[in-house]
Amino acid sequence: MNKIGNLEGILFDLDGVLYVGQQPVAGAREALEEIRALGLKRRFITNTSTLSRRSLHRKLADLGFNIAMEEIISAPQAAIFYLRQFIEPTCHLLLADDVKRDFREFQQSDSHADFIVIGDIGAAWSYALINRAFQLLIDGSKLLAIHKNRFWQTEQGLQMDIGGFVAALEYASGKQAVLIGKPAKDFFDMAINDIALPPQRVAIVGDDIDSDIGGGQAAGMSGILVKTGKYREQYVRASKIKPDLSIASIANLPALLRKR
């Protein structure tokens, strides 16, 4: 609890912490308002690659969350910043149509690409798509992964995430993907820099022991694990990563912060 007592800022994961699918986590909206009133700086970081930043902001508003779009830092947004380092890169986008709109500034091609940008495209995955990406990698493209999550929680239960597809392309091509979202340290650093605090004064609140807690701790932050979303006790118990604090849900966080 001593690390929690020093907090001046919190990074919140979205899916599994604030909501699952179209259902807000019980007490999440009220908890965020209490935390806002306590004066802590907040950012909302997500590996979600099915929605553009604008659509994600709209979803949060529809679910009743009072969050400014400027407070949202998404992995696709970080990928755009990464690509802007290069002079007119050509991209092959394996992204949902809504997210593709955010990448319109980049030239796109199915036959030649400097970068293959891979995110979640749901049921659109096929052998043909994977093999085309493999051929591009063999021809010299680099693989840019929005994230490499193993699975995520839906209203229908756990669902395989894009990590398996990224790993397959890495294995087949012999190339390592550039990882953009959590648990990449650069992604956490972007959020920490945005609130202008040292990492020792910031905590990550997440439901993923690997990407959220492990990634956040590696970046110098405290890790607060919530037992909602994709949390599974057996998986967490087997992990070498140990959260600084475990709580039932985000609804329990304000009371702990008031006791600091």
C-alpha cells in the first residue's frame, strides 16, 4: 500500500476494467468521478484495434463515461506516431475498416509495403490474408503489431486475440514484429510523458497480468490488478508477475485512494 500512497496519476486500461463488450463494469463510472475529484491525473490506455480513437470516445460516452478524447491513448494512435518517423512509408493494413480511416495519410498497397500493420480484424482472418502478409515479409516488409495479446474477454467469454497471428507470421518469416501497444515500454512512456509525472508516481490499473501489470511495472509504475474482464485466478497464480495490489474491481479503488 505504500506505493499507492505516493500516487499522483493513474493509467486505466479500458476493456475489462471499465466495460466488457457493451456492459459497463458495475461502479466503474462512479469510481472514475470519485478519482477525478481526488485530483489525480488520468489517462486511458488501450490496445483496442477494432475502433478508431473517435469511435472509442463515442463508445465511452454512450456507456456513460465522462472521458475527454485527449485523455485516450490507443495503440493504433501510437502506431501512427511511429510510422510518421519515416518518409512516405507504404503500408499493408490488416486492420478493421474503422481504424483504417485513421491511417489514411499513409500510402497503402497489397503488393508492396514497407510495413505490414496488423491489428484485430475479427472473422475476416483467412489463410489467404496470412499468406499474403507472409509473402510481403519475405519480400522485405517489416511487421508492425498493434499488440500481441493472447486473448480478451467478450460478453460470450474468452476469445483468441491477435497474438497468435503475429506469432505465426514471426515464426514463418523469421522476422520479429515491432510491438506498439502494451506491454511495450515506449507505449507506457508515451502515456506517462503525457501527464508529466515520474513513473514512480503513476499506477496502471488493468485486468491483464502480462500486458498491463507486467508492462507497467517494467516501465517503473505500480501495477493494480482488477479481477474483472479477462482476469483468471489460475492464470495469475501461475504467472511470475506479481501485482502491487489486487482488487475486486475498479469500484474498490476510490476507497483505497482516500486512505492514502
